[in-house]
Amino acid sequence: FDAGVRAVETRFAVREPSGAIRTAKVPELTGAARAGPCFVLCGSEPGAAARCRFEVLAVPTDPFAPPLVFEADAVVSDAPAPVVPALFDAAELELYGEFELRLNDRLLGVASLRPVPRAALTAEGGFAPPDEFVWSSAAEEELAARLRRLG
């Protein structure tokens, strides 16, 4: 069953001070009470459901800080369902750049607060490519928004 579990989409869940909850590809944290990664998960076995234990790795923006690793349990079925492993204070969430969701050491998805890395220009006028970049639906949405602003 575990081999057929996949992340359909990654988002962020944001709880407002009023208690209302919304999701966003890249959250606006100003005025938010709490926020955290939201993974929409789905299994490939028709009619089957199972409780899975996921490992979540919160990668800090400070390269010298250790990552935060915690576990989260969720029921996965053949229907897509959102899973929010943890909500953080908005200020605390900004300490992390991305969240990785793993099942049995297999990377299922990455929720990134900074979906597209900034280009680093070289002295010769070229650019240095980012170390590693996983194209995500959040990056796709940001690209589409930037292209709409150009047109």
C-alpha cells in the first residue's frame, strides 16, 4: 500500500485569528495566527485505506541550523485528502524554507515558502543556476502570475 501513496498537490494551511482556515500555494503570513504545510495525499489501491506514519523534515533557511524532523500519522485512501502535519506560529514558520514529506524514506512532496529561487548573477553578466530546484505546482502558479503581469 505504501508504494502507491503519492502527493497530488502541496499547499499551506493558514489559520486566521478568527479561527477560519484557508489554503494557499505561498501563504501571506501577515496577520495569520498559525500556518503549516498541507499535502494532498492519495493512494493508488482502489477502495483501500490505511493509516500511514509520515516523516516531515522542516528545512531551515539558516544553512547552519539543524532541520526539524517530526512524525505525523494520517489515513490515506484512494480519494485525495489534505493532510496538515503541523501548524506553526507565523513567525516560527518563517524560520523554515521548505517542508519535505517522506514515507518509508521516499520523498512524496515538498511544500516551499520560496517556490522559485532567485537568480544569482555572475560578474560576467551570466547567472549561476540554483543548487537544486524541484519544480512544483507553487512554482508553476508563480510563473503563470508573473507571465500575466508581463502581458
